[in-house]
Amino acid sequence: MPEADKNLGKLISVYGIAPAYLQRAVFIVVLSFLFFLTMMFAFYIRQSIGYFLLASAFLVIYLITMFSWVMQRKTLVKIHENGFNYKTRSALWSEIESVTDTTINIRDAKTDHDPKNHPRI
């Protein structure tokens, strides 16, 4: 069924990313920023390029973590009367075939499980 044709009904609730995942990201961000500041201070005192390279590496980790954190905060699961939305996908309750801990299998979903179509890298 095309995404626009589905009538999911009234919105019941909206769920964001779990707080445990946000707390892990905050821990990594704070730790990498503290290491960045420490290495910049060590570079200021010792004038060794090694400290500058370490500071740059911690800055890259900090920026990547912040970017992924901001992008994940936009991820929402919206539960409706007749189905749900996740990112750009939507499904009616009647289209769900099976549910596991990490996967929801939807009938008529376009998935390619043929290993011949995937090149080996």
C-alpha cells in the first residue's frame, strides 16, 4: 500500500529515543570534551605536536557524537489507532507479520534477501 493512502487514524502517542541511549551519548560527549580540553592544556604547556593530535582526535569524537545525538533525537515512533509511523515508513496493524526484539516484519515490504544481489567487499 502506498504510504500516502494509509489512514492510520487518530494519534495515540509519540515515543522518542530511550533515555538510556541519551545518557550514554552524554557520557561520551562530556568525557571526550574533557579529554580535548586536557590535551589542549597539555599542548599549551609542553608545545608537543602529539598533544595537539590527541586533542584533535577527541574533538572529532566529540563532534561526531554530538551530530549523531542531534540526529537521533529527531527519530520518533508515532502510534495511531490503526497503525504506526517510524521515520518515513508507516504500517497498519493488519500488515504486521511478526515482531521480535529488534525487528518488525511487515507484509509486502520491499526487502532484498538474495545474497547474489549484494556484492562482496
